[in-house]
Amino acid sequence: MSDAPPETSDDPYHTVAITGSSGLVGTRLRHALRRAGHDVRRVVRSRNEAGEENIYWSPRDGDIDIEGLEGVDAVVHLAGENVFGRWNEAKKERIMQSRKQGTELLCRALADLDDPPATLLSASAVGYYGPRSDEWVDESSDRGEGFLAEVCKAWEGATDVAREVGIRTMNYRIGIVLSEEGGALSMMKTPFKLGVGGRIGSGKQYMSWIHLSDLVDAMQFGLFDSDLEGPVNAVAPHPVTNETFTETLGEVLSRPTLLPVPKFAARLAFGEMADETLLVGQRVEPRKLREAGFEWSFDDLQEALIQELA
């Protein structure tokens, strides 16, 4: 896929800087922005990649090219350590610090610019709400308990310095992103195709999901077409239980789903991560996006899975 805008495009309407631009969401977003005619600057960790179009930063060293951020209209901040994998203290520290330190560094730099960008969209996660059983939560709901809720609190709190200088700041609380290209669905499809997929634990925990295309559209909507501010739940309108998700995925792949993963097996494989992500969930309502007029292309789970996998 070419990054160049179409020949018929007008001059770029906005200049957008993106951290985490090589990840699953960042890659799709920068392609979409460039196709729409926007100028995209990638915020990268390699000095060899830095230059006219790319901006160097090193969150670990507290170093960022402030001059490279001058003239940027909007910033999308997606960078952070992957939460998947077996957690130990070192992994948890990387998860926390990669979000807290990186966000603080970026937002301080934006606040110090002579002409700060109008908009900052910073990623967060529905893990903010902690384990919530079948309770509906929206952007006004209290923060939950647990490590991921603490991470999200620090992650979102680090954007306050940008908000304080008048930058319209959004914290997109992202759910499970459905894409065959990566993420949870990519990992799940192999065992399901082999016929060894099944619900995890009781299967009653809710999964708040969003199709990758809708997430990218929702980000562009927030950047350019709305007055959204603060926390924004980036999920589809209809969360489902793990049991329903499992059955639907099996139907789409035409495979049985008769082998549940018991709690002890999930904990044996993933430790604390299982108790925070696999065995519990959140039933999240995207109230702000809906009220702002955003329209989902995939608000039905089966249609979303068919689009990706069938």
C-alpha cells in the first residue's frame, strides 16, 4: 500500500504526528491519513530514520526533537509496551513506564512549543474500568481496581500538561481490536481453525471489541470532525460475553468450540495477566462517540469477523 496521497488530492489539510506508527493501529491510521491528503510525521526511536518527515524521540532517555514537532496540527500518541505475555515485575514495570514516561515526555514537549498543536489524541484502554462483571460502564464511570486500571490512570493523567496549555486532549479507551493482521484475533484464529478453541473460564466475562477499520475511522472523526474531549470509549456499541464471542468465531470459521480453557490453565499460562485480561472484562458503552454522531461500519460481531476472516 502506498503512503503517497492520491494525485487528485488537494494540499494536505492537516499535519499529524504519530507515535507508535509502526504498530497495528498506527500503520493503518497513517495510511488512511495519507490517502486522505494529510501530511503524516512519524515519531520514531531510531536516529537513522529521523529526518524531514520523521521526528526522533527516546522516552527512556527523556529525549525528543522538539523542533520537529513545530508546525504540527494534531498528535496521535499510540506508543507503549505490549500488555500480552506472561507478566512478571519487570514486564509490569515496562508496561507502566512505557506509557507514563513516554506520554509525559511528549506532552511536556507539546506544551513548550511556540505554536502547540490544536489536538492530541492519546491512547488508553478499557482496562481503566477494571473487572466489572455485567455492569454497563461509560466515560462517566469510576475507575476500577487492578494493575491495568492503575496504568490507565497514570497514562491518562500524563496528558494533563497538554490539556492545561489549551490543547484539545482526548484519551481513547480502546477495547479489543479485531484484525487478522495482529492483536487478539490474530492469536486466537489458529487454535480455533484447528478445532481446539473454546471459552475462557466461565465465559461470562464481557468483551468490548471494535473492528480495526472502525477504530481508525473513530480516530479521524475525533481529530477532525468533532469537539470530543477527555475520555472516549473506542469500542463497538454491542459488547458480548466471551462465550458468545467464542461461539460466533467458531461459526465464522466453521469449527467446533468444545474445548474450554479452565481458569487454572489460563493462570498457569499467563499468570496475573489472565486475572486482569482473560478471565474478567468490561461491558463498555461508547456514549461519547454515539452522541457525537459517529457511525460504525461494523457494529455486529459476526459481520466484523466475517469481514476479517471469511
